Amino acid sequence: MNGYNKEDEIVGKAYDARLMRRLLKYAKPYWTIFAAALAVLMVIAAAELVRPYVIKIAIDDYVTGYEHPMACFEPDQIPAGVPEDCQMHYASCVWVRSEHLPEDMRHEANYQMVTVSGKYAIVPLILPAERGPAELVETPDGPALRVDGLHYPAQIVEGDDAIREFRGRDIDAIAKLAMLLLAVGIGAFALNYGQTVMLHYVGQRIVYNIRREVFTHISRMDLAFFDRSPVGRLVTRVTNDTETLNEMYTSVLVNLFKDVFMLVGIVVVMFRLNTQLALVSMVTLPLIGTATVIFRVKARDAYRRVRAALARINAFMAESISGMRIVQIYNREKKKADEFTEIDREYYRAGIGEMMVYAIFRPIMELIGTLALALLVWYGGKRVITGLMPFGLVYAFINYIGMFFGPINDLTEKYNILQAAMASSERMFQLLDTPITVDDPAAPVDIGQVRGDIEFKNVWFAYNHEDWVLRDVSFTIGPGQMVAFVGATGAGKTSIISLMNRFYDIQKGEILVDGVNIRRYRVSDLRRNIATVLQDVFLFTGDIKGNIRLNNADITDEKIREVAHYVNADHFISRLPRGYDEPVTERGSTLSAGQRQLLAFARALAFDPSILVLDEATANIDTETELLIQDALPRLIAGRTTIVVAHRLSTIQHADKIIVLHKGKIREMGTHQELLTQKGIYYDLYRLQYKDDRRLAAPAESESGLPGSSIDMSAGLPDEANQMA
């Protein structure tokens, strides 16, 4: 047994609308922040989309803008509406680029500027689109541009002032575009920071609320729930599963829209810029779709194997660490190590399998992206060379192709997170949907100050269906009385204590406290009036006084010292280096069993209960500590209804009533002397415990068949007496 539960393998659908609706309810109180984060992400996405376009403008309109067609005008013939900063004065002529001319005059742009060997030259707009190398030469008619053996008249632009006249506006525009890119980058940085803070704040708040809800729900469950639920699995629900949901809220819920917006935006921008290049870029879409579908199936299977293997490791680790003392006592370290190695090997293989899925998918996407890029370079580059397409446009498409595959890779990561979130939420909601069987009534009765009058009326109880632990049990305990329960292991003694605290609910009968059915009280009110000291004392990590107070601010330090003195715990506390501030490790491992038991008595007394329950409270302590407790016991039970479950009959001889249980039924009831007089089960048990005490040796045979001889006292005992022994 390793505490592993098939529930830990739950993977669920990659997307489950029912689960998502429940998860979104936790986000509803923060919808304004989510909306703001979404709006910010849309702005960030738009900023990312605009960058390649700005660079395209810088290249096509300004870096290579001198190649645009130009028209030459006399200074007094400049068309109306042409901005002054778009007029270039050179050689008694005013040059204006075609894009700055009125629509009906653009056909007059019959010149263009070229650069050859580092020189600028103005030539007629008659150069062939597909041409070989060009060079500037001197001809009898003046400078000319020789291309493919033909000469075209050229006007050399000489002097820095002249070049600045033609390129000054381009240089200024490029500087402005550079500043714009910088401003966009800084703005995107600030917005990214803001949306990251917003999303993680909301994610942490949501997970904080979910974690608190899960823990609160667990703390209200009846003990039957904990009997069948491994601790490691419950811890995983509150920690790992809720943290997985945090990733969904912060990384998926809003960013998913950004990735989709980016993909749609890139496609729209590319088609707006150039339909031919966009279609060439989209040729690889079927390959992307096919690879994504295959990845989805393979990733789901791989994730299921990893999750199942991890659940086995968690369960094995939780159980092995909890039982490490037994492992070492029986020298099973090697065996346990071998078991863990096998489980760990399964997890390793599952992890390698998952890694292989991603290791194949990502390179495939990179390959498809490279294919799209190669097609784009081939198609667009050829048209740039032939002059049919500006270089800046092709450069922008290359950028957009690179950006296109980023969201696709992000979506694969988000798919994995979403799949994990669906699995975690399914397990978490399965836990939250487990009904609280022991709950407060709709109209609770105010319990007030309990007198301590307890009555069981025809109580039947079973942990599993009709496998009855208690059968038609009835008894009464008066206020201030001390009543003891004795019986064999499994007789139902501890079950009575648990039922009184409503750790479980009975199937038949009634349990009354002060004449009112305990189901009509608030659970917290009922338990506040009952303090139980168990045989196995649990101490929390902290200090001495914190374990007595248990975070009850009403219990002062003075009260803690007073109750510790009452139960004789002050003897050992005062000898500790830091006294009541002495650190306590998990489960109080640095304290002896007797010291822990004394702290448990101090804890019970500090809460000043009306009903005190001692469940085998002195079974595992040394004689010295037992004497201290026996000395403190009269002060503990004074004015309180006290219920004692004990195997040591010496601790209950002065009880007002002793109830003997066997196989879920009350067999005997009375005082110590009355039960001895009956010579029944209690009498047999008493003689068996004190068979070495000659003062109790008697020749008479009991009514239950106990031989009178003090030799071999177990011979001939009825089954119930042997079991109790």
C-alpha cells in the first residue's frame, strides 16, 4: 500500500466548458481588472504589429525614397498643395517626388535618382526593370548612365548641400521613426509590466480564495472522509492543484486572447500590405494545422502518463516518510529504495516521452516556419531585384512570418497549462463537491453554558453501511459525573467519544446534551464545550504556549502558566531553556510521551470545557508522569462531566459509573464495587489485570467461568475477557 488513488490520474479534457464556467466564477469579482489587462494586451499586441510596418515605411519611403519617381518644375510653376519641406531645389529646378504631387499630376514624374559607385545621379524614368550592372560615364553630351550597353543622360548631384537637399527630409523622417520605435518599445515595456502585475495580482487573489475554500471545506469534513482519503492527496489538492490554476489565470485566461489577436492581426496586416506575398506566406498553414492536431493527441497521452507517474511518486513519498520509523525498525530501507527506484523510473520514462513530443513538435514548427520564410525570400526577393516590389515590404513580411510562429508555439504551451488546469480543477471540484455530512442545522439552538447532561438513546452506528459498531446503545451521564468506558479493542469505546463530538453522525437513535439533540447545535458550539485528551497527543510546530493556546487569543499567557501549574506540566516547562517559548518541532518529536501528555492536559484545561474526555490518556506514559496526572486529575474533573476510556482499571475505580462494552453493546453498567459483585466481564478483567496481587486471589469461581486458582489466570476466560486483556 502506498496511498495511491486512481483519482490522482484524472486528466480530463483539454477543455471542459462545465469546469471552465466554474473556474470563471472565481474570476468574476475581478472582471474589471481582467478587462483592463485584456485591453492593455491588445495595445501591446498592436504595438508589436506596428513595428515591422514602421520599419517598412522607413526603408521604402525614406531609406530608398530617393528612387521614387520625381518631377521637375520651374520655381514659379510649383503645383498648389505641395508642402514646402517636400520641395528640393537643385540646378535651377524644383524637384518633387510623385507621392507629394496632386493625383492628376503624378504622371509628370519622369525622373528618378540612382546611386552608382557612391554617387547620386538623376536620370530619366526609362530604365528597364530588369537590368544589369550600371555605371556613370562621360559622353560627348555629358554624364550618362550606361546600362546593358545603352546610355541614359544623367545629372550628377554634387556637393554635400545638394545631397542634403535631396536626403535631408529622409534623414529627419528616419530620426522621427526611430524615436517612434523607441517610444513604442518603452510604452510596450510599461504596459507589459502593468498587465503582468495586474494578472499575477488577480491570479494570486483567486488562488488565495480557492485555496482557502478548499482548506475550509476539508476542515469541515467528518472523520470518515479522512479515513478514506490519503493525506498526501489532500495536501496536493491545496498546494499543487491550486498553483496549476494560478498558471491558468495568469498565463492562459487573458494571454490566450493576445495570441489569437496576434495571429489574426498578422494575417490581416499581411493581406492589407500585399495579397500575393500574404498568400505565399499562408501556403504552410495546412502543415501547421496537421502538426498541431497530431501534437494535441500525442501531448495529451504523454501528459496522462506523466501525471499518473507523478501521483504514484507523491503517494509513495508521503507514506514512506510518515512510516520511516517502521521502515528503519524492520530494516526495510533497501526494499523501500528499490520500490521507489521502480516508481521513479516510470516517472523518468514518462517525462522522457513527454519531452520527445515537445522535442519533435517545436523543431517541426521551426522547419515549417523556415519553409515559409524560404518561400517568401524566394518570391519576394526576385520581385525586389526586378523592381516590382519594394525591399521594405519584403522585409516587413519576413518580420511578420517570424512573429506568426511565436503565438503558435505559445499556444502549445498554453494547451499544456490548460490541460493541467482542467485536470486539477476536476480533482479540486470533486473534493469541493464532496458533501459535508456533519453540518450545522438551518436553525441552530443556542447552546449557551453546557451543564454536562449527556444521554445516548438507542444509538446505532456503523462506519460502513450496516457493519454496526454500536448496537442499540443507551445510557445517561449526569452533570459533573465521572463515567468510564471499558471493553475490548473494537468494542466501540472511542466511537462513542467521536459521536459525542459529532465527528460522525449516527444512523439511528439520538444523542442528547442538556436534553437537546446534538444535531440541533452548531458543531463549533458543541465542540467548544468538549475537550478531549487522546492517547496519541498531536503537537503543532511552534512553541509550548502556542500548543496550549492553539491560536485562541482569549487564553492569556497568565492563564497558560496557571493551567500548566494545575496539571503539573510547569515542572518540566520551567526547566526548558526558553520555558514557555521553547520551540516545538512537528508532532512534538523533541518532547517525551509524558511531556506531550501533560501539555495535552494543560491544553484541555485552558479551554475550560464543560465536558472533559480522557481517551486512553494515560496508556503510554511512564509511572512518574502518571503520578503527576493522577495528582492533577481531581483538579481537572472538578465541576465537569468527565468521560474516561481506559484499559488501566486503576484509573477508573472511583468513577461514578463504569460502562462495559462488548461488540458494540453495553453488557454491564455500575460502580467499581457493583461490577465486582456481579462477577461478570468486568470482574474477570479486573482479576486478570491484578492476578499477581495475592490480595485479590480468591478461590471462588466467577459467574462467567473464571477458575478460582490464581495460577494461569487466562485459562478458561470467556472470549471477551481475553480480548480485553
